Amino acid sequence: MKIQDKIITSKVQRAMKLAGTGVKVGGNYIKYYAKKAVNTPDAKDDLNEDNANDIYDSLSTLKGSALKVAQMLSLDKNILPPAYTKKFTQSQYSAPPLSSPLVIKTFTKYVGKKPTDVFDSFNPKSSAAASIGQVHKATLAGKDLAVKVQYPGVADSIVSDLRIVKPIANRMFGLNEKEMAQYFDEVEEKLLEETDYKLELDRSMRLGEACKDIEGIYFPTYYPNLSGDRILTMDWLTGDHLNEFLEKNPSQEIKNTIAQNLWNFYDFQLHTLRAIHADPHPGNFFIQEDGRIGIIDFGCVKEVPEEFYNHYFPLLIEDLRAKEDIVEKLLTYLNIVFESDAQEVKEELTAAFLSMTALLSRPFRNETFTFTKDYIDEIYNLGQEIYKIQEVKKPSHARGAKDALYINRTYFALYSMMAELGATVKTEPTGWDKPLIHLWTS
């Protein structure tokens, strides 16, 4: 694996790096059109693969928010062609790591001491490297520890990086500029939070304590005295990531147990705590042979506002979706439709949104539900059809509530993991629907 001896921190140099990637992408398009002119099979697939490789190589070198966008897009499988998704998935836990000398230099800068002056042992080679930082194994007083070290300059480059990446993403992936503006505002806020390791430490301890009684879920112990603004220390967790676990051909019973544990974890967070672990990529889950799951990384947590909750989740309840007057109020609050919209636009958008919420809420209409890849494809295909609507493709307003972005992303990733497991899960609402029905019908 490629090792990095330095990270570009200058705004000008980072912009130039991305501009250079744009030149490479332009060259890939020239090759594509040449192949297309002579009817070369799979020319578009080759283009996507070449672009994905060049863009990922650039973003993985820059680290930070540039790479984090790739990580997020890899989870949103309905946005990108498969070549991009496959390549960007590497950013979840196997991005190119920093060299050992740079790690020691960075740790010493943050802590004021060398790692070996703090721990009994410290492995300068990373065990996992992602977008914001990388993890090293250490020991102290007989305990195995995981030490997360933030990449130098990451926190200071987030705003400028996103300003550079945003227009590239709009052009490259055909994303709508008005809606992406709202999306990137939310992303910027969350990324700034993710670079604050003291905030992550507090959330990890607080949410871990709140979720400690959920069966089949466990969390590491965190060490405030060994942590700081850019360093986070916790117990070392063992276990397999999802793909590694599936390669062992576990029984369907165990796969169902894993999925149920994850479902219960997210259901409790969302409907009881109103705060969810919003970074559900496989690198954050350590699966045991008996189906228990160790969970890390509460750097990205979505706090769910009360008013948003009361207007968004009623749409998952079939009886409320059948009431036109309630639906109109809900969709207006969520900025799906506007009072100024023409009637035909309102009707088209309402029908499309209700179709999607009916599909997404299918698991909640049964005591149990079996997640399949066909179900995920059905969601994807409906999303593609909805995107063809003119007011969705080129909206006159920035439609949708920004508070929905991380919730939708989290649950689509959760559904996708369930489908990978082919799991049958108890999904019937655990009572959260009743207060919402009362709120809107009393």
C-alpha cells in the first residue's frame, strides 16, 4: 500500500492538486470519445473506472473533507456509477496511511511528547487509515489500546476544500447545484464536528452509556487522560468487518442476529435518544462470531430536532400517508412542495415522494422483513425515475430538509448492510408510531 510522507496543507497547493486531477479526467474523456468513435465496447465503463481511480488517488492524498466526500458518496450507492462506489469504498478504512516518521512527528506536535513517552508501546504503522485520521495500536499497563491520530492540517482545510470539491461534484456527477448547496452546508457542519476529538470523546462516552443495555451491542472504554483535541484513545476492539465476516460463510441465523442487533441499535438511537451514529460504514463495526457487534466512531452524530422528527417520521406511517390534508402539511414543512408551486407540480412531487416513503417504510408495515438486494435495487430504480421529474432534476427551489440528509444516508447504508446479510429482522415499530398518530389525528 502507498505510504504518505507528507500531507499538502496549503490551500493553493490543495487547489492545484484538484485542478491537476481535472486535467487527468479531461484526458480520460478524450480517450472515451476516441473509443466511442470506433464503437469500442465498454467505453463508458472504462471512462468511469479511469475517472474513479484518478479522483480517488487525488482525494486520498489530500485526506480530510475531500476524501470524506468520497467516503460519503461510496455509501450513497444510488448516486454514483458502480466503478466510483467500488473505488471510493476504500476510503472507509484503507486509505493510504501516513509514514511512521510523520505519525510520530504529528503525535508529538499534538501531545508535546513522543508516543513512547506516553505508552508502554506504540506501533507507528497504522492498522486503519480513513479520511480524517488513522488508528495505531498501543499498550499501557497491560491493556491494548487504539490511538486515533488526526491528519495534520485537516481541521483547517475543511471549508476551503469543500468550496473546491463542490463544483467538481456538481459537474462530474450531475448533482443539482441548489440542493447540493444545502447538502454541503450540512456536510461542512458535520465535518467540523468530526475534527473535534474532544466532542467525539464526549459523545462516545455519553451515547455508549445510553446504549449499553441494548443486547448484542458493545463499545470500547475511552480514556480522557490519553486524549485531546486531535488524539483519541480507546480500548482496542477485535472482530471482523462485514465483508471479512461474510467470507467465513456464517449461518443465516447468525446473519439475522447481526442485523437485528444493528436494527435495534439504530431504532433506539433515533426514536428514544433522537441522536444517531451517522457514519455507518463497515470500518466502524467489529463483528464477533456470535453476532455481537463492537461499535466505534461517534465523531459524526446527527441530533434530530423535535419539530423535524414530528414532521418527517409520520410519513413512514401508512394511516397518516393516506390523509391528504396531513400529507400536504408535512411536505410543505419539509420543503418538498411550496405554496407557490403550480398545482400540477405539487401533485407530481407529492405522488413521487409518497411512492418513495411507501417503499422505504415497507419494513415497518410487517412484524418481520427480509432485506434483499432486489429491495435495494427497487429503491435505487425508483430514485432514478423520480430524478427524471423536471422539478427534481432542475428545481426552482432547494427542495427537501437538510435535517433529512444524514438520516436518509444512515438508513440507506443500514438497509444496504441488511441486504448484504440477506437478513430477516423484526422491524415492526416499537411504539414510536403511536405518539405521532396521536399528534396528527387528535
